[in-house]
Amino acid sequence: MAQTDIVVNVKVVPEKISIDKETCRVKREGNSIFNPLDLVAFEEAVKLKKVSNASISVISMAPLKEKDLLKNLFKYGANRVILLSDKNFAGSDTFATSFVLKEAIIKLVHNFNLIIQGDFSLDGSTGNVGGELAALLNIPFISNVFSIESYSKRIIVKRIFEKIETFAVDLPSLISVRREANKGAVVDLFSLVESLDKEVEVYTSEMLNLPEEKVGLKGSLTEVLNVFQDSPVFEGNLITSNGEKTIFDFLKKVSI
Amino acid sequence: MKALLVFKRNNSFSKEVWSLDLENYFASFDLTSRSANFLPDKEIIDSTMGVDFISRIMENNKFDIIIFSDELIVKETASYFAGKYNFGLIAHSKEFLFKENNIIGIVPGWENIQADVVSTSDPKLIILKSRSIVNLSLNNPCVIYLKEPTKVKLLSNEKIVENPLKSAKIIVGVGRGVERNVLPRVLEFARLIGAEVGCTRPVGDAGLLPPDKVIGDSGVDVSPDVYIALGISGAIQHIESVNANYTIAINSDAHARIFQKSNLSINQRVEEVIDKLLVLVLSRL
């Protein structure tokens, strides 16, 4: 692969969420973490970087307070970390999010050839952004990938769908990865040293020249009417002692 | 309302689809399907071909709603189609409601949080779980001629060894409530009773068990005779992928959702029950 940028989309997710019963809105609690599958995606980018003359640009749409967390990605081997942060981005559905990411990639990462991200996020779990973003960029999209190898102007990817499918995919393209691809990104000693003088780049909606009607709630094509937490009341028979005996008797009865 | 249901093989969708007064048309990605009104002339290998297929169907047909199954190539196509034509896509719905001429998708999220989501575009797009095949015996399908993809080439297709969880008769499921130091005893218990071991996604994400052990939306569906759920809260994404004849749940939280689904509900610490079970099982050997 010639000198090029690999873009890795990394989402910051809360460790825990619950519902505010008064406002019916999601409350984020506890620490923020990187979406685990996006760290798997990042590690795939690092593997490609080691065998080609590529650099890694991380893009994340998150609140400004996550800047310090995102700075850690330099230690894993990121060359650039770009934080897209604006109150107008609040309430974005996957389409509005994909639009913002697309604009950022085109305007800030001129030589991008490959975009890698996790198949889905821990909190949203829709898995929509990959396909929507690829369509907006008019590039091929393959998901559920566990292996990426680069060869000049294309990549060879393997994914599991009924069988193991091996594809040759022209660049630029967008690949989303599944858990099995690798064990996730780790801190690299060389990058750790290099990271000391690197800073996260922060961009607002105005800096990217984004129309207000295309971002946040206004730019969304789906709407959340109601959010609720399912808290069922159990009315059956709960065994609170000697449970092991009840289980053992059952297992004997079914001859296990 | 006119609906286009898009699938590869699994066209059962949810009972809501069949109970509503929709005029349903079926498009299958499998060119040998006998349960479709629309078929491709060649195998659909990637989402751009899938979008080409749907777009050509829509050249002569107007639909109010397009329902995609959650099979990989189909839901990949759904998101690409939504992005290409700026349609609102309700993803990952477990079911939907039809209210005042609008489709409301019920989307499960984290920690048993659920959201009612609508699409504001026309047509509305929704991805629904669809896990089995229904023979519709539709004759004379319309064949749609597709362009060969230019940027993606399928080089090979190799058989995979089927995940043993899929055919296991007894499964021990490990949830976040099983502490790391207890896991070896759980694995030993499973081995002694001849059970396969599965887990919830958080356990897989934490690396306690390999990714192919994950049971749920992001893993496999299972249909054992007996499912022993250890420290599993009962999140929808996991429990809806378990179709067991008999479920035993052990959880120290008396309000765990899993107890709604279990036949035998043990409100005790997993470690305490497993240790005593091991003694009983070993004494029987």
C-alpha cells in the first residue's frame, strides 16, 4: 500500500447506563471506555501499518470531556486523533452520525484509503453506521471481517457468513470487524514515547462547515419516541437455599 | 400499506408482519428460492449488489415499508441502501407496532433498556429478526438482472466447522455474575456433566471466554434441551437467542430478569451453588 491514511472510527461509550424515570432519557453513569470492537479495529490498522507505509487517523464523535481519554490512542499507535465535538451533534441517529463522519473524513483526511471500525457499538448495537457511511462515501463495505491483508490497490478480507468468504476489495473501502479478528489494541512502547508531544485535534460543526439541518436531531431520519427500562416483577417460586440439591436431582432425572 | 420483505433464506420474520393488514411482497437474495416474488439473476455477494437488486425492484414498484431480515448480507444491504438514498433505518428491532399509520420499531439496548423508534422517511426501513424458513410456494417470480460488482470480488467460499453450541443438548451459560476465579470450577462442572459452555457478550468482550462461545445477537442462537444460566441477568439480546426446553437460572439478584424465563430459579450465589454441585456430581462418579 502506498503512503496513505487508514481511518479508524472509535466510539466512546459509557460503562453503565440507566433511564432517568422523570425525563425518560438515557443517563450515562460511571467511566467512559472505548467501544471494545473499535479497539479490535484499531489493532487491525496497526497490523497493516507495520507492513505498509500507512498512518492511522482516529476519528471520534464525542463530548469534549472525552479528549483526555482519546489522547491515550496515541500510545496505541495513532498518528492523529480527531475529536468531533459540538452540542449540535447531540441526538444524532446513525444517519446524522454517518454524515458528520463522512464530512470529517473528506475534509480532514485527504489521503484516506481504508476505513476500519467495529461491527457495532456496546451501547447502540445497531451496526448501521458502517453501511451508511460507506454509501455516503460511495465506497465498498464489507462487515463481519476477521482478517485483512493489503496488496497494493486492494485488500483481501475474510469474513464469516454461512461459510468463510474471501474477498478482494478495491480501495478505498470500509471494513467493519468482528471480535475474533484479534485480542484488541495494546500500548506500543515506541508509540508511548512518541505520544508525549501529540495532541488531540478538536473540530466543531462550524469548523467543518456543516449545515445545521444535517446534524443532530434535525439531520436524523429516525426518531426515538420513548425509552424505557424493562423491570419485570417475578411472581414465581424462587429457591433461596439448597439449590444445588434441586439441580442435582433434576440432572439425575434427565440422566445427565 | 405495501411492504417489501427482503431476506436471503430466513423469511419467517415476526408474527407482527403476518398479523398486520399489509400487502406483502417478498424479495430473496437466494436465486433458488421458491418463496419470493423477486429473485436476482446471479448470487448477491456484497451490499452494492444487494442495493442494485432492491433499487431495480423499486423502479417499478412503490412500497411504504421495506422490512429486512437480520441475515448478514441482508442487513448490510439495508444500511448501505439507507445511506445511499437517505432513508431512515430502524435497526435491530425485536418486534414492531403499527400505530396511526406508522411503524414503530421496538429496539432493545443495554441493560434491558428498550426504545420505541420511528423512521421519518418514505419508505420506512426496518431490520427485523428472522430466524427460520417458511415455504410460501410463490410461483413465477420476477427475475431482476444485476450488474456484476466492479470493486468487490468473491475469491473463495470455504465450509466452516459448525459451532458445537448450535447442536448441544445441554449448555452451561456464563454471565457477568460469574467471578473470574469461579470460572475454572464452572468449566469443570460443565465437563463432568457433558455440557457445552457458552456465555453472554460482556463475558466474551472481557476475554474470559473465546468469541465463538457468545450466545446472543452478536453470537449464536442455541436450542438445547437444558440451559443452565449462571450469573446471567437475562438481557434481551442474550435470552432471545436461547430456545431451551428447560432453563435453570442461578443468580444472587432476586430481581434478575432471567427468572422470568427460567423453569427452575435459584436465588443464591453462583460460587456457592457450583462448589456444592461439584461435590454432588463427583460423588456420583
